[in-house]
Amino acid sequence: MRTTAGWGPGQLAAGQLTPPAVETSPEQAAATAESLAVPGFDAVVRLLTRTLGVPQVALVLNSGAAYWFADGNALPAGGPRALHPLLLQAARSLSSQVVLDAQADERLRDDTLPLTTGLGPIRFFASEPVCTLTGQHIGALCVMDSQPRTELNESEQASLRDAASLIGTGVVLRSYLGRTDPITQLPHRYAFFDDLRKHLHEGVPHAWVIAIDVAPVQRFNAFIRAMGHAYADELMRTVAARTIEWIPPQTRLYQVGATRFAAVLPDHHLLDDSTRLDDLVARLRRPFDCLGIPLTIQPGVGLLKIHANELRGGDPLRLVMNASHAAQQSPRGWAVYNRMQDEQQRQEFLLVTELAAALNERTELDLHYQPRVDLDTGRCVAVEALARWHHPTLGSIPPAHFVALAERAGLMHSLTQWVMEHSLAQLAAWRRDGHEIKLSLNVSSSDLDADLVGRLRGVAERHKIGLDALELEFTESTLMEHSAVNRRHLAAIRELGAGIAIDDFGTGYSNLATLRQMPATSLKIDQSFVRGMGTSPHDEAIVRSVAELARNMGFRVVVEGVETAHIYESVLGMACDEAQGFHIAHPLPSQELPAWLMAHQGMPSRRAVRWGE
């Protein structure tokens, strides 16, 4: 005979019952019946009734709600039934429970609270925990009889376990076939749309839809990687519980995505008193206790006012999700849908897809090359490759725009590879024609990894270019981040023979101790200071001082943004090695650069000034 499993401390102890009985209201029972109707449950109950010879069966959920069956028939959900603490304990335990005779069991000797149900006294009781296919514990399958027993044999125990397993499988099946999320047991996205349509078709002119994003997808995936799916599931359940406490009575909460909830709110002029929304955000920002581990989330609450005529062909969830996503980046934590912002994001998404196509088809992208001159000789010694995108309908897309899109969309690896392939092929052609110039390439922070060395070597070998003809430009902020790791990657690039330039210097937050450890070969002073030299003594002092410092630290100094003859003459008198800017040349298409190189007789040089030429 199988012995009774342990009863939780403070729940059921020998000789007494400490928890109060739980009463299920008709409303709770009806809500439970609607949200957790299990396909084939009645058939499982009839089979169990015949196999074990028990007149009463109940599926008791760990929330305290229950389904009741007598002699294999479902009892109406409307009648209230007292839920004895033993049943509640069984529903919340992962262990089986067996009571052969309640009157003889020492743990139940309490005359003030006999073991009864709404159908009368109970002498025999057994339960088996019910878990879904994902391992979520939802309650217990309980069998009861008014007559005591001497044993529950192995065959009967196996039948009870099999029945509980079928019930758990049925719960998941119900979720897939019906309108319920299997983790939170909340109605899901299809139920949300059905109920929203019904709400707006009942003569209501409009409705407020609210969406709650629990956390950015990447952060939520980090929860799963670190703690497992059970932890993430518990987080969603606890967030749902806290949200339900906030939403008005009679309002349903829906789970409409892996990390998102939604609700249709009554029109109570939400924006007239925004303290209610502030209160919701404050609730969600408080730490959650998930399986004993505290966690703070990054919630976003979005709001959308929708009219009935907007449902046809519309997607209110997409719109309100736009607002909740924006809210995650907002200090306030909530935001109202902004149509202009939404349209901008849609256009950016379409641009990203078109950029990906352009990278594959190679018909819209092009490279322009801006010359750099040596200040000692006045001759062009290098060109910087700059990507250009000629969109078929929108025209030229500014590089700052599409490069930022590529960064956000994870396309920088592909864009950098495209630039390397095309620019090195072009450099090889120029060198075959006798133009001994170097090539400078901009590289994103997302490309600065161990893989970059292999990619560089591969492209150079394909085009038969020595890597000493290349210089890679990294922004100052990129080189300062994770400096120890970056130094290793930069050192590997230097071992290949390629130069390394610190681009946009002066716009970041350089640590001089870190800067001197970087294996860089040149430093490019940001053009925002250079352009201001003609009107600002302070900018000229900055450029002069930075150039002197960089020269003393062993860097080759390049000044960008040289747009006037006056600025060019000024940098000739500074500790600068190269200059680049519109005064020298605008970025040129590849086919125009050879002619420019042939016609270029050289800029005024420091050497010529020194010798009075």
C-alpha cells in the first residue's frame, strides 16, 4: 500500500487543520469553466469512476476553483461548493495524497472541520498532481468516496496517474484549439480580437486598448537563458496577477504575445487623470519574486483609442504595440499611440528590407571615394571609401540614415563585407593602372570581433592586395568600449599589416591612459572642430592642442572637414600629417577618381612653404 505524501508545514499537521476552508463563488466557478474546459474531461472522469469505483471526482485548480463530477456526470458550475483545506493542499502539491479513512487518520482528527464536500461527508480521498506538457503544475485530480477503504492498490494508483496525465494533455489541447494561453491560462490573441469586435459592435463608439510589454525580447530571452523557461513562465504569471489587480473590475486581461498582455478598458477619460497610468507603471517596476529570485523588469505600457470603423482591415494590436515599445524607452513608462511615429517606423522597416535586397542584388549601392592629401608634399596618398545608396523611388538616402538602419537591423556585417569586397576590387584595379594610393574603410563597432581578421585576410587574398595598403577607421567611442577585448582584435589586425585610425576624435570620452594602449596608427580629428576654426579661436586651439598631443603619442594626425583655403593654411602650420575635406575634393564616384588623380597637381604643401616655393 502506498503511504500518504507529506503535508506542507503550516498547512495540515497531525491533529489539526490550520488553513480556512475556501468557498468558490458561482462567478468564479463560471469563469473557471469558461477558461479551462478540457476536451474529453467527462470521458476521463467516467472511466476513472468505473475503474476505481468512486462516486465523486474533482479537478481542483491551484487557484482554488474546481470542476465537480458525481457518478460520472458534471455538476452545474453555478452552485457554491465548500473547498476543504485538504483539497486545496492537494491542488497545490506536487505529491500524491491518499487518505484511506478520514475518521481514522490522525492528521484529520478535528471535529470542528470534518472532511466534507457539497455532496456530503468524505471517508476516502486520493489525489494526483496535474501538470501540462510543459511541466506547469495547474492543480490535482481528486477522487472521493463516502466509504472508507483498506488500500489503494498499485493498479488503481496507476489509473489515477494516467487520468491526471490525460487531463494535463487536455489542458494544452484546449489552449491550442480554443482561446487560452497554456502558461497563464489567460484568453489569448484570438479571444482579444473576438471580444474587441463584440465590444465595439454593441453601440460603443470607441474603446481604449492598453498593451503591457513585460520586457524587450532580447532581455526576456536572457531571462530564459539564465534561469530557464519555468522562471520565465512564473514571471509572466506574476506580472499578469499584478496587472489584474490594477485593471477595473469586470475587465479581462489577455495574453497577446510571448511577453505582452492587453485589455480593453472602459472609457473613463484615461488621459484626464494620468496618475492611474503612473500607478500601473510603478506597480510593474517594483521587483517581482519569481521562484524565490527577485527580478526587475523594463515594462512599457501603450494606449490606443480605436473606433469601430477602424477594425475593418486594421490591426489594433500592432498599433498599440508601437506605443508600448516606445514606452519602454521612456522614463515615464507609458505612451499613447502616435500615428506619425508609427508611419516613420513602418517606412524604416521597409527601407531595411530594401537595403537587404540591395546588398544581395548589388544594383543600387555604390562607393564614392574622398581623397586625403599629405601636408608635407601636397599629394594625394589615400582615399576613404564612402557607401552611397541610390533608392529607385526615394533617390539618394543619406549615409547616416541607412547606416544607422543597418546597425539596428543587424545588417552591418553584410554592409561592411560589401564595402570591403567592392573597394578592394577597385583598389586593385587602380593599382594595376599605376595609382599607388592607400584605401581607408569605416568599420562598425559590431564588426570589431575575432571574425574580422579572417574576413580581411580573405578579401585581400581574393583581390591580391597587400593589407599594408589598407587602413580601418573605428570611431573613438568604439575603441574605448571593452578596451581590453578590442585591443586584442586591433593587435591582430595590425599584425596583418593594416593601419588603424581613430575616427571622429574629440566627440567621445577618451581616457588618455587607454588611448595610449590602443595599437592605432593614426588619429582623425573630428570635422566639427576643424570647420569651426575659421570663426572660433577655441576650436582652433583645440585642433592645435590635440594634433600636438597625438603627434607626441606617436599617431599620424589627419584633419577632416577642411572646407576652405583659410582652414587648409591653418592646419599646414600645425602638427598635422594629412588633410581631407571639400576644399581638397568632394567624394568622387570610382570612375571619376583616376581623372582627378591625373589632373591633381598637388595642394600647397608644408615643404613648399618651408622652402618658399
